[in-house]
Amino acid sequence: MSRVGKHFVPPLVWLGLLLAACHPTGAETITDLDTVATTHDATFDFAAPTTYSRPNQIPLISGDPTTSPPEFLDAQLTAVVFSTLDNEMTALGYTKVDIGATPDLVITAGALKVTNVTYYYGYWCGYWAYYYPCYPYYPPVAGVSAYTQGTLILDMAPFAATPPANQILGVWTAVIRGIQSGSRSTDQARIVNGISQAFIQSPYLGKP
Amino acid sequence: MSKHPTPIRLAALLVVLLAPIARAEIPPTLVGLSYQFSIPIGNTYNYTPPVSWRGVGLDVATFIRRDLAVGLAFGWNVFFENTTSTLNFRGTDVTGNQDRALNVWPTLVNARWFPKISSNRDIQPYISANVGGYIIERYLAIGTTASQETHFHFGLAPEIGVFIQNPVGAVFINARYNMAFASGGVPFQQFLSFSLGYAWER
């Protein structure tokens, strides 16, 4: 073989670089940025609980956990969140009860008004202390640590008036990004879709 | 009268005459460049299902025997997927518009065996065993968040191929089954790559 082949080097190298340089485009619409993340405690038996309770307001997490009273998500969006949540929980076989009826599970919800709150769980105790005994809360898995503005966070924990070790261990967390686009109708649709998706991708929830 | 008997002189003459021919048939060192496309398998398929049409390879081989060559194989294979399906990422299930990409850089040493199938070596098949490492960069972007991690994976890759010689070099095609073992939390990766390349003597 001769060295004529070396003339093939430049076009082949450029072809390779050209092929490798192709890269996908980014998001084109705001819904392209919608994200639903869920994580859970794999050791928890989600079939055992039968009842759950939840607050009736959704605090806006603004960056200062000492703000009292906190701001709340407006009533219309709050109603959409809770009606969707209740529908999903009912479909899974759980029954909503009052907090005074000693539920098996407690679900709390919060909405981020700021971006990059990396210490969200510091709010858990203060914001819902009126509703639930104040103990340090721990998510099931620290898989998500930074959220962006317009994110809805749902936390599920077993109810215990006096938790062991004085801390509440979460068993399910859903992070739903994309509920504050500026368009109420769009936000409502995104809330419904987002919460529904959180349950769709959590097949371990519910009673068999 | 000659000091050497006739048979020895004839043998010496044959060596002198045939050596260049042998070198022409089996050059001592080959360099090959190739275009590659790859079919993802297993965990690689689960992360990026589409066939990768983006890949290049660089091969260097030197013959240590008439039918055996050892060499190095480098490459770059790019797998990409845009999806809204649910992904389990380090214990968290995530759904949303995602860009997933795998950049794979194989860095392998190999041995190629060229079985003699005819006296004419213009078309020369081979079987090869590759061993070495795969540098794999795994990229994931969801919404406005992106993560990227790069790990070195120990790997193996059996390969078959054929060289088709012409007066100025050789076209080669091959199929390589790439296996990169789990590393750094990234599971076992597999893909089947096909190469079309050109080789010449150095």
C-alpha cells in the first residue's frame, strides 16, 4: 500500500468533527421546561396506610423561613392543586380525613416564589407547625436539592404525633416545575398534568 | 567455482525477490481512519435508544506475524436522545423534556488474526479481540438543569472485519461489540458499532 492514503486524513477528520459537532437545540416553548421529579422510600409499604390528611393552604416559599405569616398561593390555583391531589389519592384507595382523626399519612404542599432554595426542608417545620407537630423533616432521598421559581413541592410522611427520634422521615416527594408561567389557564393545565404525572410515575403508591 | 551450492543461492535469491512482495501484502504498520455508526444495547439503549450515526475511529496496527497484528483502537461515538419519558436518575424518577447524550471514547489495545483464506490476500477477513477502557461522558439536561459526569470504564470488545486491498491502500469494514463495565454509578454499557474506513501503510 502506498502513502497516497494520507490524503484521506483531512476530509475524514473534518467529517468526524462535523458529525460530532451536531448538537440538539434547546427548549422551544415554556412547557418544554416542565419537569416532574419523584422520589420515595423504597422500604415503606404504601399499601398499608388507608387515610391521609393535608392542609388547605399552600405557602409560598420566599427565601426567609421566619416570615410569619407566610404568603400563600392564590385560592384558585390552590383549589386546582388540592382537587387534583385528592382525585389521585382517592383513585389509589386512600381516604381523606381531618388531621384530628389521626391519619396514616400527611401530605404537605409548598410553592417556590424564589429560585435556588437549596434548604427548602428548613421551611417544612415552620410553615406547617400550625397544622402538624413541629419536628425536623427529612425527605426520603436527597435526590433533588435545588428548585426553580414556580415549582410545586408535595411531601408525604407517615403521621406520628410524637415521631421516633423527634424527626419526621418523608416517604414520598414530588417536585413539579412549571406552575407560574403568568397565564392562569396554562398554569392550571400544567398543575393538573404535573400532579397526575407524579402519580403515574409512582406506581408503588396505592393499595393493590 | 562458487563457494555456495546452487540451492542456497536460489534460496537467497528467492528471499531477496519475495521480501518486497511479502511487505506489500502485509505491511508492517497500518493506520486506519473510519466512520462508525452504532446500535445501542441494554442500558445504553435504555438511556439513548436511537442508533448513533455519529462516530469516528482511529486504528493503528503492526504485524508481528504474517497472520497476526497488534494495535490500538481509538474512537468517538455519540449517542443522543430527546425524550419526555421517565428516567430514573440516582433514585429519582424524572419526567420532562430531556436531552440525553453519551459521548464514548474507546481506548483499546487489540490483537487481530488474519486467517489465510486464499493465496490472494486482496480480500482479507480478520477476527480481533480488544481490551482496554472506555471514557464515557453521560449528559442529561432537563428543563433548565443539566448534569454531566465522566467515568473510565474497563471494557472488552470482540470484533470481526475485512480488509479489501486496492493499489493505494485498503478499505476496511468491521463490526465490534463494545462492552464497558459499570463504573462510578454508571451501569454496564453495550453497543454494536460498524465501521467503514480506509487504511494505509506508515
